[in-house]
Amino acid sequence: MRISLLAGSAVTVLILAGCSSTSDEEPARVFATPDGPGLSAAVTEDALVGHLQELETIAAAHDGNRAAGTAGYDASVDYVVSQLESAGFEVTTPEFEFETFEAQTQILSLAGTEIPVFALSYSPTTPAEGITARVVGSPAGADGCEAADYAGLDLAGAVAVVPRGVCPFGAKQTVAAELGAAATIIVNNEPGPLDSGTLGDPETAKIPTGGVSQEDGAAVLAAPEVTLTLVTTTDTTTSRNIIAQTTTGSTENVVVAGAHLDSVPEGPGINDNGTGTSAVLETALQMGSAPEVTNAVRFAFWGAEEDGLVGSTKYVEGLSDDDKRNIALYLNFDMIGSHNAGYLAYDGDDSDRVGEPAGPAGSDAIERTFVERLAADGVAADGTDFDGRSDYGPFIEVGIPAGGVFSGADENKTAEQAAKWGGTADQTFDENYHTDQDTLANVDRAALAKNGAAVAYGIGVYAQSVEGPNGVPVGAAREAARAEG
């Protein structure tokens, strides 16, 4: 039978999974209960770890990574597809083109001393001998996000030095380029190197751009001139998304749940994002392809997220207006087992007043769903900003409400958070982020289990109903909300 279940309800829903709705051989499965047995209970730590072991084995057999455009990624696609098909799903793997980036040389020299520099993805190349130019720093307190930040300064032919933060890296280098700068150096806004980041895409990238640590930033700003050598290449290749949808449930209120499948080239990507992948995949397997649900559930595994949210962006761009209108909400799961784990839900209502504004109407309700679920598991969750660094971004841009859980990446855990959740204060949530140490051995399994259960719970709740106290706009209200956005 099917009973409407709203977030926070104590109602038990009995549901038939896979082919069980038409077969007497498979028993009914208890599904999507807030407490006790249910879909969340069916997504076990052992099952999640099993998927991670498979992904780690794939990476080990393919040069230590599962990056988009590589054999390791293709093998990861094959694994996920085979699992979904075994559960009765009809699976598609739409292909898309994207650009790969590689930096062969990364050198920053000042007064004969070399300091570490990281070429941001899609940075144009310098000549082999580098660019030697005077340094112009943005004034104290200016973030380099608009031309007014450089008022009275001459950037022509200079290397612009700006702090990280407030706006995307691509925007900072675009402003500097339009004022005549020859290159840009971005200084990290917290201790440690700025060793990951992207200019967004090759079209945005105008001038060579690298990142340096907060500690080295002062020396760069004090230097009269520097030599920046970033020898880079950008090539076009292809990758694939994976899409599988239940055959049951309304297609006018589709629940989309997604996780990116690719790793960075530097490592196997087991937390980032094997953990999110495993939770979405195991939820799909436990739910089955033909559950008795109110709303259809679409499971998505994105390619080339690490190259600038490419797979999810291409997917959303390819949707018709009706397709977008029929998506009730998007649930995103990217890193849920970080080594120094946090328990974070996307700040849909912007109650934290940090960074980006609130998500589209309904995002606040999605946040409540996950906060309440984690609270029921004894965890007091904090909010995390919609900072544009994961695959919710393209959905939010077209007005689709979004949310999800996250265990943190390269931000520091505060003392208050360590007191609540354990772990180490003043250290990053995941010291292995984007490194070859992002392995199963460094996944916090307790966080994986709790967040994995929350993933299944959220998907299950909205599969049953997208209305109610923790619901999202439907019908005319949806049309109006998205028109306003």
C-alpha cells in the first residue's frame, strides 16, 4: 500500500521494491520511515563500504584515479550501470564534450626564489620562459571582483594579486584582464596552499592565473616584480552522465537525486565523491526500479564535476522548459564521509547569512528535512552555504529548489563543531581532499553511515510527497515561484 508521508511524520510506509509489486515471491519492504526500519535503515554501512571498495579497486587498476575522460571513469560508469540494471532500472549514459586541463610547468619566482604556485584549471599558458612583470595588488579590503577595486591603479602589463573569496576565480581574472593585466595571482584567504580551483571554462579564461598560499601572499605583494611560468594545455574530450528513473510515480513532480562520479586526476576520489555515489546508488538499489511511490525518482551520476560541474550543467541545459517544470526538487550528495567529518545541510533559507543568498523556494524546507533527520539520529547539524562548488548549482540557476547533506571539504572545523561532533578543531574537514590519500582507509565510517541513512531518508520522504510542512512549491505555486526567480 501507499501512504503519503511528510518530513517529520511518524507514519510507517510499506512499499514494494523492484518487481515485488507484481510478484508473490519477494516480500514487501518497509520504506521511508523516519525512525526504525525503512529505506534509511536498508542503506547500511556495509553496503556503502562495499561500493567504495569497488571504486577503490577500479582506481587502483587505472593509474590511481577515476577522473573524467579516463579509463578509470569509464570503468566506474560500467560498475554503476551494472548495479542499476541488476535492480531492473533502464539506464542511459548520455555523452557530452568537455575540456581537460593539464599544467606541465608551475613556477613563481621572485628575487631568485621560487615559491609554490598552482595553475587554476583552464588557465591560459604563459610563454615557456614565463611572464616577468611588476606586481599590482588590490587595495586592502578589496576583493578584485569589479573594476572599482583597482581605482587609481595601473594594471597594464602587470601581474594582478588578489585575495580569494567573494566571487569566483574566473570573475577576478576577467576583471584584471579587462584592465590590461598580463596575469593574475590569487592568494588563499586561509592558511595553506591554494592548490585547487578553476576559472570555470576556457571561454572565461583570459590570462594566466595561479594560486598561492596565504603565507606566501605577503612576499608576492612585497615583490617589485615576479616571473610567473604556467605552461598549460586544454584539450576537448568526452564523458558521460548516468541517468536512471523509477517506472512508477508522477512525472510531474520528479525527485532528482544526484552525486558526481568522477575523481580528480590526483587520486581515487573515495570520499570525493565515492561516498555520495555509494549513498545514491545504494538508495536506488534498495528502492528498486518500480516502487509504489507518489513521485518518480530520477537517480543521476554526474561526469566531469571536477572540471567545472560540466555533466550536471550540460544535463540541465539540455532540459526543455517542461522538463525543468516537472522537476520538483534536486537533492545533491557530494562528500559525506570526510576524515574530520562535519554534519552539514545546505543552507536553503540563508539563515546563516554566509556567502550566497537563499536557494529557490522550497530549499528551506529541504534543509529542514535533513536537519530533522540528523537530529533524530542524535546529530545537531549546521548549515553550509550554496557556494556553487557542487552540482546543485545548475539546478538552482533555473529555479529548482535544492538541498542535501555534506561532511565538509577544505574548510576548517570550528571548536564549537568539534565539541558537538568530535574530531579536531582548527583542521580541515578533509585533509585528504583532492589528494592520493582520498582512500577508503581515510573515510569516517560513522559519518558515512549517518549521512548515508539521511540520504536515503530524504529521497524516500520526497518520493512519497513533495507537499506539506517540509514540501516544495507545486502546480501554480511552482510556476509563480520560478517566474519570480
